Amino acid sequence: MLRWRALGSLHANYIHRLRYQKRNSFLGSSFADGPTLEADNSINNTRDAQIAEMLGSVKRGRMDLALKLAASLTDASESSTELLARECSDRAFAAYVASKEAREMAVDFALGGTSFEIPGRSLNTISPKELAEGFWLKKVSDQHELSDTIIRCVKASLSLRGLDDPSAARALGEWRFLQQQETSLEQRSCKAYAAARDWHLLGRSALVRLQTSRSIAVLQAYIGKQIAADGRVMIRCPMLLSLHLKAGRHMKQELLGPEPVGPLDEMLTDMSTATSHPCFPLYEFASQRQRAVVRHMQILTECISEASSNLFVDKNDGLEFLTVAQKVFQQECPVSEKQASLKIFRSTAETIRTR
């Protein structure tokens, strides 16, 4: 029996658990809203602990340890690489489905700047250096961490299957929504479905990770609140207003635009007339989303630099805002853009000091 199990049945089983069982962590705090694992005896409990440890290694980037643990869990029907890829993909999908309500709430809080609307907080009395702590709501940061873990898992799954390049995506051909009653599928069909689901998860989670980041939920939200609270800012800082609006347009046009049909849509789809869909558009979707995230961080870098230079009356406040931004970007900015952003922040700080 192929261990590429019938993903339609797997999906239905997960949805059943998510709706009717208490949800507990299956990968530490990073999967806090994940579905409970069925463990009826000590053997299963030991296996579950090993799987959690294996996925924790993936999260930390220790694929060597993850593969070593996978080797101790596998049997003759699949290799350790196949087991690890399957577990990464399945658990990432389950966590995404389980966290729907919490994710939507976190995104609303982050984009709405809710942390600056808490009773007792006045925007006028908040010092920029205070933004380093206390303004990244836990409901928001939890979803940021979860989306980051999902991204790491699906990237590992795709890499282990050799599906992390365009030619492999094209070669997969088509995937289709799986029927619940399908219990034996060809390995190639399962592989196409799993890859399509991974790319769909990657594209969506890249957006959630950005939206729930401190870069958006704290820094960009703070700038937006300052502009909205004082009409004089629009006159005094026209370039800042222009960049802030530019960031909003980019988010709407490049990150919130239409998506190709994907496996994550199947909860809303009548699968009785399921049709096949090409895999490559989902690969392109995931790739485009990741590029758009990098571009958004570039725009936000310009916005933060301009705010530090001209938004604050006291130049020390501008320097403090830059200091917070540097710490945030060290942790959140994509590697390809990080050094360029930090260089702009250092240059801006030097310009402010020499005024």
C-alpha cells in the first residue's frame, strides 16, 4: 500500500477533528491552534512526541536532525524523506485550517492598528522607543509565528520532493479536488495535489506573516495613526503621505489580488463535479506573493526613513523610531532586502544627527 495516502480522506478526517475535537498543540507553541493528535496508548504517544520533535527541527532549520528522526519513524512502505515531506505538508495544512478564526482576527487587529486604540493609551504620549515592546498584540504575534512555521514546513516539503523550481512545477501537470471516498490514488496524483496545496499555503501564509509582523502591525500602523490624527502632517510631510498611500496601494494591488483556484478553496467548493487544474499557476502565485512581500518591505523602508526624518518635531524621537525599526527589520526583513534596508536606516540616522 502506498504511503502517499488518499489525501481526500485525510482532509475529511482533519476537518472532522477540527470541528468536533478540542484543539491542542502538536508542535509546541508555534502550532498552538493545531488539531489534537490521536494517541490512545504509550506507543502512539511516543511516536507523536517524535513527530513533534522532528517538525520542531524543521522549524529551527535543522533538516539533518529532522531526517534522522524521520528514519526512526518510517517503515518499508516509504522512505524517511517521503515521511518527513508528508508530515510537513499535512501538519502545515491542518494548522492553517484550525487557525482560521484566530488568523482573521489577528489580521484585522494588525491592519487596523488596534494596539494603538487600547483604552488608556494616547497616541500623543507614546514615545517612539516604547514601540519596541508592548504594541505587538499576542493574538497578532501568535499568528505571525504560526504563519512562519507553516512557511518553513511547506518549503521543506517541496524541497524534499524536489519541487522547488519552475521546471518541476510544470512537469507535475494537473491536480484536482479529491473526493472523500477516494482511498487509493496513484502516487503521481497525490504528489500533484500535495504540491499544489503547499504552493497555495506558501502564497497565503507569506501574506499573513507580513500582515501580522511588527513592521506592519506596529511601525506602519503607528505612521498611519499619526497621519490620521493630525491633519497638519499631510501638509508638513507630503512625501510621507505619498509613501504611506503607496504602501496601501501596493498591498491592495499586489498582495490582495485574485488567486488561482487551489486546494485551500475546497471547503467552499462543490466537489461532486471536480475538475482538474494546472499546478504551475499555484507555483507562480506563491513566487509572486514572496516577491511582493520583498517589494512591500522596500516601500516600508522608504516610509520609515521619511517618517524618522520629518514626522517628529524632536529629532531624538526620529532616531528612536529608527532604532526600533532596525531591530524589527533585523528579525523580519527578507534576507535579500535586509542589508539594503538597514543601510538606508543608518544613512537616515546620520543625516538626522548632522542637522
